[in-house]
Amino acid sequence: MKDTPFTSRHLALGARMTEFAGYRMPLSYTGINDEHMAVRNGAGVFDVSHMGEFILKGPHALDLLQRVTSNDAARLSAGKAQYSCLLNEAGGIVDDLLVYCLEENKAYMLVVNAANIEKDLEWIRSYNIHSAELHDISGKTCLLAVQGPQAIRILQPLTGTDLAGLKYYTFVKDTFAGIDNVLISATGYTGAGGVELYFEDKADHALRIWDALFETGAARGLRPAGLGARDTLRLEMGYCLYGNDIDETTTPLEAGLGWVTRFSKNFCGRAVLEKQKTEGVSRRLAGFEMLDRGIPRHGYVIEDETGAAIGRVTSGTQSPVLGKAVGLGYLPPALAVPGNTIYIKVRDRALKAAVRKVPFV
């Protein structure tokens, strides 16, 4: 099992550690709900250095990116980022990812899910017929996500960049906490605001940045937060988690990701998605709120009022903000209508729930 450069700090803080994608990662420190509310109301730091990062560059970089991703990377200029999907020939989602434009038409950083690093790398390589430069820098890249409504105020003393002026889905490279060439981006996964910090781990840069964050932020309420709170925060926003809500058997149109699917260009799986767009999808990812007491879990059967199975829960949790359970699941489009009553099979009971629009908060 691998460690991130911050593992010693997690252990010193008493983190409850767990295995995730081959890494030993902090699940929680003081409790998932406590960390969740700290991020919603203040600011929290997530170590997500297990994520994968690739550099794609050269005269054929954009052509390759356009072929393997669903969104239109040609729209990106230097300093801008976009959410996208890697697709297979059947229109299924190989992975969801972030694309950062380092140099227009020539150089990009792709940020992929930790469990999919090797799969994604091989998939992109299989379409790299013009030999664009593709480098896996995952093993030497650190990533901290500092999230929450107070994150910008807390971090501002550590950089000369105007963090409040950093627009959503843009980024800069600047000095941060005395470390040069830190990529600072605004592409958060919690819906609570904040920034992400990418930097190479050399000369103890990782621990210097971690320590600087808490030396500056602890008195202002900055808290460490684990993967447990990261999951409940993203679910309150209705954001997809790869392996739960999306995978190679689900398409972007089924998952409500049509907004990152651009038919103005040619890409892998386009024909299948064009057919779905024309004919309609047979299922749609929908949010729901429990009306009866109970927690929906991944894999639980969703039923209609007759007891017929109509889908399965893909993600579910007790929302700390709402004080009630919420979840996501695929439903027939006619039933994926806000206000519609569905039932979640929890053990031997069919618990009432209602379809709701996301985000939940």
C-alpha cells in the first residue's frame, strides 16, 4: 500500500486511515459529520494526492484530446480548465476527468481518478496514432484541496495571486507558501468554494506547504478533512463518483452529463450518443430524498409502488446539512421526475422516497 507525502501528518493528527485505490488515506479525523460541517461553514484541507495527473503536449496533443474526450478542449485557452469524460466506443465512461490548458493547442494536464490511472493511460495511448507526448506525473505530484467559504480568506496571505479573483474553472501558476510553480485552481468537488494546489514533491515541499496552511489557517478555523466528508459533500451537490454513479456501462447522457458532451467535434463513442440524443435514453441518473427513516446504500434496489424493481441506488448517505438521507440512482426517464414517489428496498422493507432535483443543498 502506498502513502502520500502527508501520511505522517495524518497519523500525528489521529486520522482514521483506510485503503483507497492502493493508497493509505485518511477517512476521517474528528468524524465525518464534523468535518463535513467544518467545510460547509468554514474551510477544510483534503489530501487527494492519490489522484492521477498526465501531461499531454506537442503539435498533436489537441487532436488526441478531442478524440478521446467528450467535451470540446478547443474552447480552452491557457489558464482555463474543463470537466470532461473519457469515452469508449459504446459511449460508456472510461473515466471522468479535469483538463487544464497549460498552453493553448499544445500542452494540457489531465487529472484522472486514482483507481483508473493505468487504465486511462493505456486507453489514451491506444488512440495516440500521431505520437503526441504523454507523460504520467502522478507519482511525483501532490494535490491538496482547500475547500469551504472561508478558504480564500485563509489562504490569501500565502500567495500574491488574488484568490478572490480566480474565476471558477480557471487556474494560475504562482508562488505559494514560499514554494514556486504551484498550480492554484478553482475546480472544487464539494460545492463549497475554495482552491486546489498542485505541486511537485521535492525538497520537502509537501510538508512545508501543509505546515504553512495550518500555521496560517488553524486560528481561522482551518480543519483537516478526510475522504468520508469529501464523499458526503459531493453527494449533497449531486456530483458523480466514478465506480458508483458512472462507469463504462453508463453514458454521459444517462448520467446527466450532456453538458460536457459536444457533438460539434468527432470523438470516441459519438455515434452511440447521437442515437441516444435522438431516440432518448432508457434510464437517467436521478436524485432522491428519503421520506421514511433509513439510509440508502450503493446497490440497494429501487422499486415502484407495485414492488417492481425499477433501478438501483448508486450512492446514498445521511446529509449532515439537511438532516435526512439522500441518494442517487438510475431510473426510467418517465419515473425520474422531481416529486415522483419511489421506494428503496432496505433489507426486507420498502422505504418511501421522493425524486428530487440536485443539488440537494
